[in-house]
Amino acid sequence: MRIGIIGTGNIATYLLEIFSQEKHTECQVVSLFGRSHEAGRQLEEQYGAVFYTDFQAFLQTSIDLVVEAATVEAAVQYMKKIVENKKDLIVSSIGAFKDEPFLQEIRELAERNAVTIYLPSGAIGGLDLLQSANAIGGLRDVRITTRKSPRSLGMEPIQEEAVLFEGCAREAIERFPKNVNVALLLSLAGIGSEKTMVRVIADPGIDRNTHFIEAAGDFGEMRLEIENMPMPSNPKTSYLAALSIVSTLKNRRTAVRIGS
């Protein structure tokens, strides 16, 4: 499988490192697209993937699938063109789907073009359970409490933990577009962004991002807590989020799939 990546940052670099190893020859990153000439040329020189600043030229390369590893704005800007060019797509900036009409438009466009859009599980788990629990509408309550260090949230240092936000997932992603993608992903797997409740806490006493997920419905109850190690090169990015993209790529064409 030949892969193109939008973005030249932390996740793009990690994917290039992983798939340049011989044991991962089933996936090959051949093209990069971004705005930073310096970062793009450096990655091109180091890993051999050709760097483009012209998006149409990037799309016309031999790629089978595009990985968006940039920003919400970039995902929104380029998603339609990717789907119209019949390329499968992995979206890491889940916040791009906070607008319900846009999500519906992209879903219909993908169906017309026989394209698959993958939303990796990112820094959390339990998505299969939520989808199963809501298969016939029996999921009633979904909550997530996200606890991060001030540094991870891009804040100035504080002395005591502080609750920064309490509300629904739609409002949370607008307030913290780079930090609570997991909340929107939960809402897409479950009962929607208006009903999925979110709490964001800044805690100076931790060095790992934690997510505590609670759900209840006809199936019973779920409580799931994840403590994520940050990527060494960027404390704002969960290592598990990067691994979930690798997993999605490697399992895309497997004959036997686990879960939904």
C-alpha cells in the first residue's frame, strides 16, 4: 500500500520512521504534503518520500491512501478533494467533524465515490463497546473526564488542579480543538456530540494524559480509564494516538478483523 501524508510534524515523522523499517514493507510512505518547506525537505531527504507544496500534484501521485496528520483546518480544507479523487483516507483531526452537516456531506460523498474514511481510536478505547451498545438505540449516558498537565494543554504553569470545562462534546471541541478530539470520537461512536458530556481538568501533578470514560444503557455499565504516555517529541500528542494510525494502516486489508 502506497501512502501519502498531509503534514510534516510529529505524527508524520513517526509514521515515516515506522514504515521505513523492513518489517513494515506492506506499507510505504511515498508522498508528503505540507506548508513548511524546511520540515518537508528534511523529511524527504531523510526518508525518501517526495515532498509537495502543491496539493493537486500530491494527489496525482501513486498513493492509494492519504493520512491526514495536520490540523482540523487542513482536514476540512482537503477532505473533499481527497474523496473526489477516490483515495481512501485516515483522519487524525477528528474535530473536523464537529459540524454535523459537513460530516453528512463527506459521508455521502465517500459513498458515491466508493471511498472509505477511517477514524482511528486515537488515545482512547471502548469505541467498539459504545457502537455495540447503541446498535439498536440502547445507549443512554456517555461521559469522559480528561485530565492533562498544563503543559500538555498549552497553558502557563499552575499550582493546583483546575476544572477548565464541563459541558457537551460539541462545545468541548470548540474550546479545545487540539486536546479533546477523543470526546468527539466518543460522540460519533455513541449518542452524539450534544449528549456526550465532557470534563477537562488541568492537573500540575501528573505527567500522563488520562481519560476516564463512563457509559450506561441497556447493555449495563462501563468504566474505562486510560493513562497515556506522551510522545517524547511532543507532549501534546499521545503515543497511543500515533499507534492507532499505524494499527489502522496495518489492519486495513486483513482477512480476519477483531471487533467492528
